[in-house]
Amino acid sequence: MDEVFKYDCNLNIGSFIHMLDDPTECYKFYWLDSIMQLLAEKEESITFDKVISGMIADAWYSVTEYHLKMGTRDTRGNSVNSIERAVNKLNEMNCFEYTVDRRQILEKIKENEKLLHDEKYQIAKNVPYRLLSAFMRELGGNDPLWSQRTRLIAYMEKISNRCCMPYIIGTERGLEKRIILEESWKRFLIDNMVYIRGWIQMKKIKYLQDRNPGVPGIIYKLEPENEKHRKLQKIRGLWTAVIEMSDIYDIYSGSHIEQNEYEIDHFVPWSFVTNDEMWNLVPVNPSLNASKRDKLPNWDRYFLSFAQNQFRLNQMVYKYERLAHIFRECQRDNLNAAWSVEELYVKNIKNDQFCKVLESRLKPIYELARTQGYRIWMVGE
């Protein structure tokens, strides 16, 4: 700790590092990270409202694009997490383009204060206070003082005078209450911004993975999809070579695919798998790819066509050395699952066996995406 962080020796770092321990919900991570971002922006007046708006904006893509569950569900399967509920409320308005930045989300949150008031109020009731519980261990989790806001704020100020807590809370009303950062802590947070935000992200990822068991690539699902991370250049080169030498048909429309007039589609959306594995990729009509976007294609209608195109690719790779060479170039970026080269893309595999192996591997991923809330798509919908 001493070698990494810069800090005043009077600060209670021991309590600080336990602030995010044992979370039952995700609020602490998003609350503290939102404060960090406001500090980075040199915000002078940090109110509950600004912090909570930042929390909602930071969860936007995790909920809307990647369908992650932020917290617990009720008996009917509906989220009781206030951040997730606020994001879904805003998303139902269809007020954003597919790609939107944090600033635009914050602006839309400000425009819809009444819509999101209940969710913001629920977050404000406990999170700003409970985050500091590591500095007030004498208060048990069920101590009645936690629900007596005026007395609690006064108590926090008294404790802070003795042990210097990161912040105290002002006496303003409702969401206009201010977070008042102690100067030594403020310097500590600013000086160690990168380390602390990295620590928060690590804790956040672990929490979200526990809440979304089996969902791949959680680390990539905290922010908008980055096209630069895609690794499709070599796989496109392989499909282009296959299309030059054989008739390939669009799996969704049945139309003939022309060279350089197609896009590479992830059968199970990239936003779920967060990888570019060859066994999930196929050339398709650009307009249909745009229509499908991050939905799941109807399995019964489209899987067989998808598998047949994949089988045809495999046949061609083992028939022509030119294609075999391109295939080998794809392996580093597009064939990282060991089973794909040991069981699927193998020489002399029969059509039925190829489809059986592909279905056994892809169907569980498809079904898990369905349970996460990905919608089913068909041409014309």
C-alpha cells in the first residue's frame, strides 16, 4: 500500500479499503466511482443528485446493451435494484440513438427528473451513509440511528472530527444534500485517481459476475462496445476467399452473397459473447445484420443454415491450400476455444457430426443469452 498510494499518514486507510466489502447490492461501487468522476471534473458542489445521476449513466450500457442484472429480483423476476430500474425507465422512452455517450445520458437524466425521482430517492436513503460504515464500526447494521437522518449526520460529523472520515453530509434537503469532502481525503482521492478507480472496477466486476453467473466477458461490459477491439479482418478475408470459390447463401434470407457485399454477423450477439470466435461468425446481408443488431436469431429457423455455411467453410479449408493458409492466420484471433480445432474444424468430419458438435457448443450459450433478456429476431420483425 505504501509503495503505491500517496496519502497523509493521519488518514484511516485501513477503514477506507474495507468500504466496499461484502456488498449485498451494487450501489457502493457506483456511488464511490461517481464521486471520483465528479472530482476529476473539478465539480465544486457534489450533491446527492449529481452523484446518483452519474451512477445511472455509468450503468447504462451494462443494463441496456449487455443485459446485465444489477441486483436482486422479486418473486416475479423483476429487478428491485434502483439503478437498473432507473436505466430501464429511461430506456423505455427510446430517446437515444444506438450509441450515446455519458454526457448525453446525463443530460437526458436531468430532463427526466420526475420520471426517475423514486429510484433516486431510494438510493439516497441509505447509500451515502452506509458507504461510511467501515469508519463507524460501533454502529451495528440494525442500529436505529441509521434511519434517523438528522441525528446520523450530526453523529458522522462528530466522528469525523475525531477520525477524519472521507466526507460528511450537509443539512440540505432531499437530493440537494451535499457531499462535503475532507480536504486531506480529497487530495488522496485525486492523487490516486487511477489506482482507486481501478480498485472500484475490480470490485464491481466481481460483484456483477456473481450476479450474472456464466455470462462471459463481464470486464468488457462496463462501457460501450469498442469497435477497435473487434478482430474480424482475417476472418473476413477467409470468408471472402470462400465466396470467390463457392456459392454461399445468406442464412436469414436465402439470397446469394456477393463478394464484398456482406457483413460478418455474430450469430449469438457480440454484446453477449464479447469475442470473435469463428464458430459464431457468418457472412450476411448488411441490411439484415443492421435489423438483427443485438438480438438472437430464431434458433429453429436459422441454425441449420448457419451450420451448413460453417460446414461448407470447413470443407473448403481442407480442400484448398490457399484457404488453409488463411484459416491458420485466423487461429490466433478467432479460434481460441480448444474444442473448435479438436472437435469441429477437423478434416473429413461428416455433415451430421459437424452440426451436432456445433449445436452442442453453441446452443447452451444461446440459451444463456435468452435468460439474460436478449430478444428473439426473425426477418421482417
